[in-house]
Amino acid sequence: MLDQSGANAFASFLLGAPTVSGVSTFLETPTYEQAYASGYVTDTINLWRVVQIELGVRYDVFSPLRTRRAGAAFNFNPTTNQLNASGGSGFDEYGNSQFDRNNIAPRVGIVINPISRIAVRAGYGVHYFPVPITQSALNQSVRGVQAGTVGGFGSVPFTLPSIGVGVGGSNVAPNLPFVTGSLDSQTPYVQTYNAMIQADLGNGFLLDVGYVGNVGRQLPFSRALNVGLPGTGATGLPFSAFGRSAQTEFRGTGLNSNYNSGQVNLTKRFVSGLAIAGAYTFGKALDYGFNQANPFVTRSNYGPADWDRRHILAISHNWRLPFGKGSKYKSTGAAGWILGNWELNGILHWATGTPYNVTTNSLACNCLGLTSQPAAFIGNGSIDGQANFNASQFSVAPAGTFGSQGRNSFRGPDLFSYDASLFRNVLVGENFKLELRGEAYNVTNTTNYAAPQSSFGSPNFGTATRTFNGVGGRQFQVGARLLF
């Protein structure tokens, strides 16, 4: 139960209901639930002392996505403009009591030691995962009740609108946003594989060089259905016969993704007061995304994944400074005591920019149901890696057409940061230790911009106005703590 003012405001926001003082409002929404059980078997086989094989299989069972009460969710049928009850306990979103029992996921790994200090490693595995609730085709039912306050006000002459099957005496869908989905949605899965050569170079150095990749299959997606073809305007809406202009989305599975990368890792064990670890990745990730920016041609949504970075470099170090007792320099005296037992740690990150789209409004397209479309690139050269670009390099797509720029065609600026810490442990008595610590974030004070504003016609179009989350300007902090 909500209080009077909070209930009215929330009802107005959620349902578009009028706000009236002096009423109490009760809202009921369903709670979704999904259960799963898993089991696995694994075994290790050693052959000829130089070959080790890991074999395994995992089995996952996912229950249908459901609500705790029957009728708490419903499906929208776009062919009849009807709402159909579903989602009761024991039923999936289409009223079927079916479990997915085909999720058999094999795993295999192999290690070969052909000669001393050399190892060849390879692996393959399949991983299933259920479609998230937020990406399903379920529409939740909402029931609302209003009653006048006890006293001199009396009953109010209206009730909150209710959405759902069996509520209000009709199953005809109101002109409100709904989602619908495939009756044959498959469980998404990912196949991962890798192959790597590992070599002990001596003096504490270990080198890994290899390939890492994966492919995703039956991935979920969402595509706008109630969208007119370019140039058709309001008459082109597919559901205009029902008087329906509200947003309608189709959610299903069936799209693919792939990731391929070459990776190099070099580590040095902590020897002579120094440990270093470095990793470099050259990779490429391609997918369709979840929300399909182009609802007319699925293939045009295939492009770099939103999180794709072509080059990534990370280096970390732990250096015990060569001062103090037992060290090469200043091993005695007051200077040795002051400078001794300090350690310098650091982490360096560098990566090329993530991809982004440049869009414009859909007025020129005249395809009702879309709010944006790709802008036309009319410039020369490349704007990749730039925090700001010349806005005149873009224009609106020709009237009555949908923009031809592919998804994530441009890349934002690079990322660079170096964080460091300097600390020392000082014994204070037999059972106490004092830790002195100083930390610096973004030592070089590099401004790491996010992608520039990419909505054509916006006031800051072509200008970066934000920085990456978690990578601010240079910061210092010092501290001490007593350990006992």
C-alpha cells in the first residue's frame, strides 16, 4: 500500500491516471521467477606423461519464465490485437508448461608438454544461459483501485485504468506499448575456444602467446514492429487497421555473435625485489546488439559490439625499492631506516576507443514509429579516435530513405590511465604493525573522454561532454592503519 500522495503520483507516472487528492490507491504488480538446476561430471586423463586431458559435461535445466500467480502477466497477439492470459505458476509466458531439457554442454581441455619449459594448452566449452527477464516477451498485468476517503468527500467518480486479461471486460489491447515474442524461442548459448603456447624463459619470466575466441548463438534481440516503411508516414503503420499507433516490440532469439583475438602475456615472478605482469590483446567482437536500430534489414545491425576495443594493453608492477637493511643502497643509518621497506605498485591501462553511432531524427525518413535513424557521413577521412569532430561532416539522410550508415561505424577516443601506490610496513612492537600508504590515481592527469555527442542537430553535436566512468582527473590520498 502506498501513502496518499505517493500512490497518486506513482499511478499517474505508471498508468497515466489522473491525480486526485483525498483518495487511497492500491497497485498490484506481479513478481517474476525462474528456477534452474545444474549438474556436471569431469575427469582427468594422463597419457604418456606429456599429455593431460580434461573432459567434462554440464547439464542445465531452466524453468519457464513465469509469475507467482496466474493472470499476473499476459501476451500481446499482434495479428488479432488481443491480450492472452499467461504466466501462472507452472506456465511459461505462452501458457505452456515446458522446460528446456536440451542444454547439454561439453567441455574439453588439453595440455601437452613436448619439451622442458614448453606447454601447449587448448580448450573448448559450451555455456547456456536463460534469457533475462527484462528481455522477455512478458507484459505484466497492473490492477489499480481507487476509493474516496472516509468523511465528507464521498466516492470519486472514476477508477484507475487496469491493464490485463479479464480486467475491464475485454481482451482487446488498448493503444499502449506492448511486447510480443516468438513461440519457439531457443536457449542462448556461447561456444568458447582457445589455444596457447606457454614458455618458461628463465630468470622468472613466463610468456604466453595464443588465440582466444567465442561464438554466440540464439542470442536475444528486440525489434520494433509497428514501424512504417520509409516514406509511408502514418498510412504505413502495420497495425493501423486496429487504430494502433503505440510502440510494439518483437522479442525473440536467433541472432549470432563472434569474438576473435590474439593475446600475449608476459609475467616476471617476484625476484630481486621486482615483479611485472603485462598483457596485450588484439581482438574484434561483432554482434547485432539487442535493440535493432534498423528494423527493416536485420543484417544491417551486424557490426562491432558496443564494448569492442581493438587494442588493449595492461601492465602492472610491484617494486621493492632498493633501500634499507639488506638492500644495495643505504642499508644502514637513519637514511636506510627512513627509505627502507617501501614498495611501489602501479597499473597502466591503454585501450583504443569503443564504437558508437551517429544518428538523426526520423522526420526525413517519414517512417512513423522510429525516433532516430543513421545520419549520412559526407566528410573525408576518418573521425575515429577523436574526442571532437566537425559537425559539417554529417547531414540528414535523403528524404524518404533510411540512413545507410552501419551500426557502430565510428570509434571514440582512446583510454589511458596509470595508477600508483607507495606503501611501507613498520613493526611497532611484537604484535603490531603500522602501514603507511600513499595512492595516486591517473598520475598523468590524462582526460579520458567518452564518445562525442552523436545526435545530429543537438546543441553539443560533435563535442565530447563526458569522461569515462571511474577515470577522473588526478587524485592523491594518503593514509595509515595499525594492524594487530
